Amino acid sequence: MKGKVTVYILFLIIASSKSFASQTELPVDTVMEKAMNAAEKYNNLVESFSAEVYTRTYIETLKKNFLYKHTHLIPDFVLHDPKNKTALIETISELRFDYPNNYVQDVQYVTGTLTGKRDIEMIPFELLNINIYGETAYDESFFMPLRFKTSKYYRYNLADTFTENEKTYYSINYDPIYENTKLLKGSFIIEEGTWRVIFFRGEGIDIVSNFSFEITMGKEWITLYLPVQLTIYETSSYLGNVVASRHLSTIDYKDIELRKTTDTAQSLNISDFYKVRLDSVPIQGDSAFWNERRPIPLQAMEKDVLAQYQQRQKEEAIRKANGDSLSGFNIAQQVAQRMAVNSNYKYRSAAIRYSGLFNPLLLGYTSRDGVTYRQKLSFNFDLKRNRSVNVKAYGRYMSRPNEFITDLTTVWNYDPPRLGSTTISIGNGTPVYSSDFVEQIQDSLNKQGIDFEDISVNYYRDFFVKLFNTYEVTNGLLLHAGIDYHIRKPKGNMGKLRSAGQDDEQTDNNEEIENMFHIQRSFAPFIRVSWTPRQYYRYDGRQKIYERSSFPTFKLELSRSFQNIFGSTSEYNRIEFDINQNIQFGLRHSLQYHVGAGRFINQKTEYFADFVYFSKNNFNENWDDGLGGGSFNLLSRSLYNAFDTYVQAHAMFETPFLILKNIPFISGFAVNERIYLSQLHTPQLTSYTELGYGIGNRFFNAGIFAAFYKTDFREVGVRAALEF
């Protein structure tokens, strides 16, 4: 096999060098065309490999203030030591790659001054495996400059041509056509003949940091097309603090297998993920071990950091031996921190995550709901063969309606490759009112001078239990079947009705209204079919995960409520149809739309117009915009239950360049800009429209919205949320 691989590589080299025996300098366009043609081949050259990866991280705080020691409480923010100016971390990992972009990195040994799991997870391991010949880096975080498809975002300049060991090399500088977090600038060196890259340098920007990386490719056999050394430099500036870090890495390949063919049919399986496995921190403190395994000797300043750390450890041990310990204070500090930030706990196969009781990052604001505050608690139990049981508890308080909504959901993932799962949810929903109230009482209440919106939302408290099963029939086609059970109790707002009566006739009418409010139950089996043509997917172990598609997702849901089953008092049919799609085009431009319609039919009893796709989502976010896009932002909660028929449409256009791109400070803060458009049509509300504009980044999202009834302006409102 190795002989065939060698012949194949020699064929690539000879075939690509026949026409370039001359040492005449070539123009940059010609060099780039040859390099990009070669990149198409080299991108798919390797089938799999295993390697030992050594990393060393050196961190130095250049500037700090009183906030410095507290910023480590922000999850996944900046890697630093809150107690010291410098820090050092060394790791040895086993890296496994499988085509096309499947990376699993097992961290086997750790040492240094920061050895907590959270610190290790913040080392940019994913940057160690940038495929310079690909169109994008891992998770599409960068657009690489060596492919025809992404070259339209860059300008190229031939900086130098030189000869070494009878080979000609071209040094190319590249710059983005505009500043963006997805674009790099830097340089690379191309070898004439093979048109491979021997050295690559890139610089990028993030919201609070600037970074650069340098990749050196191998010089022996197949490592000619793989990275063997990498250096990452990063400087983070935030809240008056400046932290610089340097990450060194070497990759020692153990086993490399080439692909038998590079021309294969496009697969829907795009299992391109990068996973760092670090269930526990495997600390190895033996200095002799590291002296033997460390491929890059420590520099003098790094030795000083370790010596100072070891001295602090000795002093701490002496204090503990003398009984001079601050353990009580430390415990109190840890408890306070866990009350204010996300906490993760793991014991054997169980993992627990809690959002923190007083976490300020869970605050939000909307004009309709006022100040909101969320709580999240989850338990995950890993079973054999990637099966799992996941329990999630949610709570959300809304100040304006003064409501607290809860949800407890348990999911048994019993067949990961076929997305087979059973789910049970228990909780209380938004207070609602019934069809009898809408159809028979509204006119009477208006005549008596009671404002409909003041009291309608308070009539029934909603308690629910939902049990359903999900299974994949074939790729892209999901079948959901289950039961939706509701208990709705009067909320006790009869005082408002009594106060409205001024004479005997009105009092009699109010008594008739009061008699209508009693406990209502509904038992409604449902079936839902969801189909996405040409659904791309990936695997995390045996777990199948849906990714993207060039086609919309179509959903059809049918439900029927039966009387006299578990006390059910309602009988009706419900049908809903929904279409949604996320269309990606250009550089981080996307158009998301969501169109749907629904209707209650054959209503033989009183019922509650609770639609699935036309509803106020208290926990789930429809779109990944940080604001729960794909729903109405200013529509009154009471109106979601006021209609037995609806047609709705939502659209969001997202781009990094729209209005703020020419404003230096704001353009760096607002990574994405969004335009929203929502439209609702019902028999009673013939035309309701919302327009909105939003900005956001990975920490913060905000939007302003305006509502119109037909052509009349009604109101304006805002939404804002922190996202960490």
C-alpha cells in the first residue's frame, strides 16, 4: 500500500511540474491559479491519520484593573490566571482524523500552573487542525484564501520570488476586500511545480481580541501536505485589561492513509466536527516525564513561571500544615461564584449543568414582557452505545404580565443513528381563554365598558403534559406521534366582572358569564410529519445530527381532541402546515423565512385555540439570532388564542455589512445586522405587520420593532438579551 501511495504522490508532482521547468518569474494571477488547482487535489488527499500533539500555552497579562480577577467568571471568555500575571499550560494529546473533517483529540497528559478542566478547554485546539487547502476552517470560522470559491473575498500580491535547493518559491501576500471576522490577512509561500504551500500565516480579528497563526508544513513524504508545527498569538483587550497568549504546537504523525480516489459522489454525510475529549484532567506532574517527552525546550521566562508556581505551592502547603488556611473563605467564594455563573458537574456517566440562581447573563428585556429572567437546570445520563437520558428544567419570569412559566422535559434517546427518542414534558403555559369567551362574551364585555385586553389573558391557567415519540423513517423524513393533555383552571378574575355590573340585568349577565368558567380538560393525540429533501447530516459517535439543506423543511401536523377520556371536555380537530428554510449565500449572508397556516375544524364543544406554530414561545428560540426570531415580538399574548384560523409569514435577512459597516467602533461590535419582517392574517385581524432591525454578536443581541395594523402605525418596542 505504501508503494502505491508513493507512486501516486510522484505522479501528482511530475504531472503538475511538466510545464514549469523554466525559472522565469510568473505573474501572481498565474501562480494563484496553479495553487488553487493544486489545493482542490490536496484538500482530499488524506483519508485518515493519527498523531501525537504537543501544545504549550504561555499567558501574560500586560494590563489589568480591579475587574481582572472577576472576568474569569464569564464562561468561555478569555484564558488567564485571575491570581497571577503569567501562566503556563502543557498538554500531550492523541489526535485522530477521518475524512472529510472529522477530528477527535484525546487529552492524555496535562501540567502547568493552570490545570483546571475549564482552562484546558479554552486552549484553541481547533486551530491546530486548520486545513489550509479547504474552503473554510473548522466550523466555517474562517474563509481560507486558497480556493476559487473564496478568492473573491481576497486581493493577492506577489511579494517575493526566491530559489532554494534548486527550487523556486513564491511568497504571496493576501488581504481581505473588507474587514470581517470571517476573513484573514497574511501571507503564504508556494513551491513551484508541486504548487503546494510550505508556510502559511494568517491574522484575524474577534470582538475583544486580535490573533495570528503560523503553520509550517512537513518536509518528508506525505507530511509535505500536512502541518507539523503551529504557533498562535492572541491579544485580548476587554474592560481595561489586556492579556497576551502564545500557543506552540508540534504534530508527530503515527499513521497516515491516503484516499484511494479523490473523485467521489457528493455525500449528505458531512461529519465535519472537532471534538476534544477531556472527561477528567489527566495531570502529570513528573518533571522527568516532560523533559523526555517535550519536543520544544522551555524558554527562560517559562522556566521562571514554573519555578514561581512551585514556590507558591510549597508556601501553600506550609500554611496548611500550620493550620493557617483560608479554606472557609474559599468555600464561601466558590459558593457565591456558582450562584452567579453557569456551573458544570460530572460524576461518572452523569453530567449536571445549572445556570446560577443570580446569574445576570440570564436577564432580558422586551417591550411586551418587560424584564425577563430565566433559570435552567439539566441532567444528562450517558448510557451504552451513545444512548442517553436528558432532563431539562426551565423557568422564566416576566415582569409585565407578572407570570412565572415552567417546563420540565425528559428525553430518552434510545436510537441515536435514527434520531429515535421519547419525550415527556410537564409544565404550566401562558394563561389563555376559551372559544366561548372569544365568540360569546367579547361583545358583552365591550358594551359594559371593560377593556378586553385588561382581563382576557387572565381567565385560565394552563397546565400541560405532553408525551410523544420521534423516529426517522429515512434521511430527512421524521415522524412524530404523541398525546397532548391540558388542564385549564379559572384564574379568579371574577371580581372585575362583578364590579362591572350596575343593575340587575347586568348582574344576571355577569352571573351567566361566571358560570361559563369552570375547569376544562383536553386529550388530543397528534401526528406530525417533517420532511427536508437532501438533508445534510453528521455523526457525533453514533448520534446523528441534522445540519443544513438547500431545500425547505415541510411540516404537517394533525390533531384531534376526544371527549370523556381522562376527563376531557373538548372535541375538535386541528390542522397546521409550516415551511421554513435558512438560505445561505455569499459571505455570512442569510435569508431565513418561515411560512405557515392553521385552522381548528369540526369544533363540537368549547375549545382553546392553542396552535403549535402560531404561539408565544417561552423557552425555545426559533432562529439562531439571540432574540427568538421567527415569531411576533409586539403582538399581544391574548391574541394568540383569539382566532381559529391564521396565516403567518416571517423573514429575516442577516448580513455583516448593512448600515453600520462604515462606523469603526460600532462595526467592530455589531458582527451581524438583521432586518425582520413579519405578517399575520386572520379573519378578525386582516393585516398585522411587524418590521424590525437588529444587531448582535456572540455576547449581546438587540432589536427594535414597529407594529402596524393595515397601514396604521400602532406601537414600537425593543428586545435585548445577553448571550454567553
